[in-house]
Amino acid sequence: MVFGLRVGVVFSERYLEYDLGFGHPERPQRLRSALKALEPYFDRPEVVLLEPFMASEEDLLRVHASSYVKMIRGMSVHGTAYLTADTPVPKGVYEIARLSAGGAIKAGDAVAKGEVDRAFALIRPPGHHAGRDYGGGFCYFNNIAIMIEYLRNVHGFKRFAILDWDVHHGNGTQDIYYEDPTVLYFSTHQYPLYPGTGMLDEIGRGEGEGYNVDVPLPPGSTGADFLYVVNQLFAPIVGEFRPDAICVSAGYDAYFRDPLASLRFAISTYAEAGRLVASLADELCGGRVVVVLEGGYDLDGVSKGVLATVLALAGLDGVEEPHRPPEQKLSDVVVERVSRLKKTLSRYWSVLG
């Protein structure tokens, strides 16, 4: 029997062993709750559970400076130091961070080989705040960049689009690709908020000018604002860019109940975003979508958000809102920012002219 779409979900029980201590928001329960939401679908042909492998040091060094990798490895031996005030380096974190990066690689590799149509890396620790020689924001290695460079080197992919919908700007990912015209980095994020980067005028540098798009959203912005941005800017630019794969840094901390931010997304926001990304990928790059988990600290938000994304990628429906969301209204401020960005970016993308 021939079934429809197959979405691989990469997960390891070892991700649950990683613990930053009582009260830290980046906790094992994030993944436990998401796995529990997904479990009923593992008996269906559309959702396939995949086991990750540990990224090699060679994989890390395609993205990170050797001195930085060596530093994390050394700090991990004793586990008594901090990268930043919010990012301790517990004993053994070097290995678990490599397994997280390897989970992202496994997701991309399975899609590239045609083992699944799309994939979701249900991994931790997250990665998009890690640059070439720094970490922070709960991140040690940049999982999505390590996966992209693996696909480039092992499978010959040349062009990648990244949609980062985490509530925090992915400063590490942006820094890695800021001068690279083969990677389109597109971020929506709350501002003001950590890490304080991602302004409208940050559009790339050198050969990468025009390939970096930041859309800061004011506190209180809704899922309607986000979907407007994606439809008005991301979709047309990606259509002109024509990547070999669409990659998503998927944080669920823009959900309206998340304790670390003040955006007002609903679970339906993530379902609609997943359907849009899948549709773009079907049109542009053989359906190849690789989603990598970033943040999300309300357990209902991350569990139902992950489920909504996975089901959308599989062409399925069925996620109900666990809480009544606020009204999803479009903001005049966001409309104005999109208009400004269209004028700026029309120099680089004819579709916006």
C-alpha cells in the first residue's frame, strides 16, 4: 500500500537527561510534553520516529571555531562554569549538545535521502543563539547551521532558506550567514527582548546583502501579524530565491501563554505556518522541509505547537486550542513595517518591486 506524506520526528530519551536545574525554563518537561502529544500518531504511517546520532567534531567545525568547540568540551568536563548568566555549562553538556546537533543532521539527512518527505528534530539544547565562537540564550552549538553545512557538504545542496519563528531573534544564525548569499535568513521576533538584535535595517553585508530579513514585532503582536509577514515577505522572496530546502527554527515561545515573552500567537498560528511552509516547499524544492526545535516554555504551547506543526507537514488536521487565544487582529504597526521592508528589499528582490 502506498501512503501519503511521511514526516520523520527525531527524538532520543537522552535529551531528557539534560537538566539545568530547578527553575530553569529550558527543562526536560518541554520535550516530554511534546512527545506525549505526538505519541498517538506514531502508530500512523504519516509520522515516523527517528533516532539521532551524535554530530562529529568535523560536523561542528564546519560552523564553529575550533577554539570555541575546544572551550565547550573543556568546560563540560567539570560542569562548573557559565557561558552567560542564563546558560550554565553542566557536566557532560558537550556530548548532549553534539547529540542535539546530530538530531538536526539526522532530520536533514533523512529528508535528503528520501527516507521521509519532511522532518522535525525534537531536540534540546536549542541552537539559534550560538554563533561561530560564542553561545548563550540556552544554546551551545548552532543546530540548524550544522545541519545546513552537512547537507551542503554531504548531499551537495547549495541554497537554503531559514524561517526563524522563535520569539527571540536568532542572532547566532544571523551572524553565521550574514555575508552568505546561499542562505536566506528570515526572522520574526519580539522587540524589545533578548538578545536585542534583529532590526529592520539588518539586511546582510557584502555578498549577503539582501539575504537577511528581520521583522521585529512589538509586544502584543498576534499570529495574524506573523502570518501577514510570512505571506507578504517570506513567501514571495523564497519563491524568487528557490532554495534546495526550507529550514525552520521553530520556537513556540511566541504562544500567548509563554512566560518569557509577550506575543499573542495561537496554536492555529503554527498549524497555518506549517501548511504554508509545506506548500512553498512542494512548489519550490521537492517538498523538502526540515524543522528544528528552538524555544517554547509553556508546556501546552510547546506540546500543541509541535503537534500542530508536525500534522501540518503531514497534511493532517486535528489540533484543538488548549486555551482560548486572544483575538488574532492585524496590527497597523506591523503592516507599516512590512511596507518599509518591501521598499528596502525591492532593490534585491524583483518580486517586491
